[in-house]
Amino acid sequence: MSNQNTSNKISTQRLVTISLMAAIIFVVTYTIKVPIPFSSFGGYVNLGDAAIYCCAALLGPAGGFLAASVGSALADVLLGAMVYAPATFVIKGLMGLVCGYIIMKQKSFKAFALASFIGGAIMISGYFVFEYFMMDSAYAMASLPFNAVQWIGGTLAALPTYKIVTKVKSMRVATA
């Protein structure tokens, strides 16, 4: 009985942590956004990707997927970009999954930077494919420069947080 209670406690704690991280990703995406000037599609650049990379480093692949997909898709819904929400769920979830996996395998600043870079590549290619098939090729091509700005911005915003993320992770491990 004791093992079952411990198992439930751990899974409950993990669920709460993932939910908290999803909320952080949502808040960062929803509140810290810069509209793209001259954008006919209402696009914006946000720091949500930086939050995804940090959460993936803390939660690992599965937790990174869940927090990134739920937090980011919810932001799309509440920002009026519902058409993007299903794609965002998959794309941002894959970012969290892959970044969490890379950082889990090699715990270093170099791995964190690589994960952030690859996460951005997943984002830009994922939205290109989505827009290519759901909108048209011209729309997808026109979105590329704005998504590239998002890629660069998210990566550059995440890198300075590495020391904080590793300190938080070591504190979590020490208290677990």
C-alpha cells in the first residue's frame, strides 16, 4: 500500500509540475508578444519558445511535449488564432519533446543551445508545412521571414536562462 501511495504522489506531483509549466508557457506566449508590422495575417513574435526550451530542460521529453503543446495551443485559442491551435499543439509539442530528449541525453549549455536551435527549426518547418497545405504556398513563403525572427528571438531569449534552469533543476532533484 505504501508503494502505491508513493507512486500516486509522484505522478500527481509530476502532473502538477507539467500543468504549472504549461501555464507558464501560456502566460509568456499570451502576454509577451510583439505584433509583426505589415503583417496581413495578424502574426506576432513571442517569448513562448524560450519558455518551451526551459520547460523541456526541466521536464524532459514527455513533460516537455505536454507542457509545450497545451500551453501554446491554449495561447493560440485565446489570442484568436484558433485555426493554428491544432498545428501549434503538434509543432510546439514536438519542440518540447525533441528539446527535452536532447537536453536529457547531454546535460550541458552546448546541448541546451543545440536543443533551442533545433526546436526553432522544428517550429519554422512545422508552420511552413501547415501553412503550405492549409493556406497556400505564397502564404507559407511570406510567413517564413517572420517565423525566422521568432526562431532567432526564442533561441536568443532562452540561452541566458540556462544557469537558472540548471539551478532550479538541481533544487528540484535535491528536494524530491
